[in-house]
Amino acid sequence: MPETSPLHLAIALEGAGWHPAAWRAPDARADELFTPRYWVDLVQEAERGLVDFVTIEDSLGLQSARYDRADTGETPGRVRGRLDAVLIAARVAPLTSHVGLVPAVTVTHTEPFHLSKAIATLDYVSTGRAGLRIQVSARAYEAALFGRREFPEFRIEDRDDPVVAGLLADLFEEAADYVEAVRRLWDSWEDDAVIRDAATGRFIDRDRLHYTDFAGKWFSVKGPSITPRPPQGQPVVTALAHATVPYRLGARSADVVHVTPFDSEQARTIEQEIRREQTAAGRAGEALHVFGDLVVFLDRTEEAARARKARFDDLAGEATSSDALVFTGTAAGLADLLLDWRSAGLSGFRLRPASIPHDLLAITRDLVPELQRRGAFRSEYEAGTLRGLLGLSRPANRYAAA
């Protein structure tokens, strides 16, 4: 990524924040977590900060401190329960104008046809600002919610066990097929398939609707979709990746890959591995963003940020860590880090506010102006679609005649 290129920024919205004790902060709105007004306020604030998009977290099971089992409240201290991320995005869309809306969706246990029309509809509701963050689930207790498959119970520390590694490899291969089926369904209507010819009584041109005829190991999807091609043609697909197998999924199937380096050298190594996987997938000429993920505690001084994290850790009863780097410091210090990691090849960042509203406001009202002063971030939205904000062209329909 050229060092003069403006950064892309996304904000990851998770309940009251990414620290499990964030809901207990004096300024938290814990009593509003399950209301539409809460989510509208968060996304509107992100839009005031001119960020490219927000992701909205979701899962099939209740939030848990453990990977291997459900936690219905026996471990106190964290938020339990969620609203559906796709429906949150659909509620927020008419009340925002520019920011991209990217709900997280678990593709394990769900169906490509249903997701394709849900995200296509979100793209219409948002007038071209929809995306999705694909994620897999290997949790036995989440599989039990559906009753169609059985997974062995395992701890996340067991992921290198051959049986577990084989299961995870299959799930990521399944996810790649899932995205392919969804993308074909988005293309199953040509852009001009809806003709509304009142004289002949033809609302659509049937020759411009196409069977997708996707057949893989896990899915067989005939098509076409019931929803016309989305305004963006293809809504933006993102994926979070921590190792080679998910890097491969992102390089093969996504437009944005979220990664979790802990320093600039690791960022460079990960970015280079994803580029090799991108080439191996036959996508070397396509635009593919690599975003770094960070959990952020921001304050006026480094000491204040560290003290605030310590207070949350005391409430949680332990020092909280993350799959991503936990940054504690000032907006200027975070700007330094982001620009350093940009020089390692990352084109953008997804910031996870440790507590909301404090760290969300620190991103939009302190970090963004700091980056603007350095000429590293936009001063206004320059496009009306999420693909446009990310510099991604609108793809041609794969089924349309030349």
C-alpha cells in the first residue's frame, strides 16, 4: 500500500463495547442495547466520523467467555443476548446516507439462498451500501441449535489437533462455496432484467434471469434469486482471518480481509501471505483490501487510557486480552501506529471500541481529525456506495451476454 494513500477505516460495533465489562461503565447505555435507537445512534456517529463502514457483530450462540461451551450466565460480568445484525443494518440504513453497513453472518448452518436475498435487500434499502462479514462456527453447542450436524467439543487451544484441524479446513472450504453460491445468486438477474413493459404485460425479461446451477460438496443451488441484482452488483464481502486456512478463504472469496497482527513486521508477513494466496486463487489482478484489526482504549493521555482499561479489568475480575492487539493510549499515538502499519502494506483498519460510547467518540472526534491533519484520511465522503468508498469497481454480471 503506498504510504501516501489515504487510509480506510471501519468500526466494529459489539454491544456496549469489546471489553466484557463495558456495559457497567457509567456512560454505557446498557438498558438500550436491544432498542433500534441505540444502534441508529452508534452508526450515525460513525458516519459523522466519515468511516468507510461499520461491522455489526452477531453469533448463533450467547456470548461466552469460553469457546467450547455455551454460557447462559453462570460466569457473570458480560452482556448476554443480541439483536440480529442483518435486521439492525436494515433498520439503520434509511437513517444514514454514506456509511457502509456490514453485518456479521455465520455461514455454517445457514443457507446461501436466504442470505443472498437478505443482503441484496439490504443493498436496496441502503441504496448501495451493503456488505457482509462471513464467519464459520465449529462450536458443538451451536450445531445443536439446528440438529442437522454434530461437531466434536474442543477448546480453541486444540485447533492444531488433526481431527479439529480437518473440521476447520472443511468449514472454511464450505464457506468459500457458500460465498460463491451467494455471488452467483446476486448475478442471476441481469441489471436490465426488470423491463416493466405494460404494453406486452411483461414485468421482467425472462431471458435475462439465469439458473446459477451451483453444485458443490455442501450446496446445490439452482437459482435464480427472487431479488433483482443489487445496486452494487456485488455487495462487499469481508472475512476475519487469523491463520493460513482463513487467509486462503479471504484471498479466494472476499473483498476485504481483516487480520490481527501485533506489530508492523507481522502485518507485513501476513499481508504478503494473503497476496500469495490471492495469486494462487487466480485473483492477482483484482482489488483486495487487507485491514488490520485493533481493540482500542483511547483517552487524553496514555496514563488515563491504561487506568481506564485497568478499571474495566477489575470489574471483569481478570486482565482481558483479545485475538487482536489491544491499544491503550492517545489518538495521536494510535495514528502513529496506523501509519506505521500502513507502510507494512495494510490499506485500512477495523477499530473495535473497547467501551461505547467513550471509545467510539474518541475514534470519530479525536482520531479522525488527527488523521485528517496528517493528510491520511478523507475530509468528506467521495462516493455513494460502499464499493465506491473502497475503490472497488462495480463488477460485470457473469451471466450477461457480451
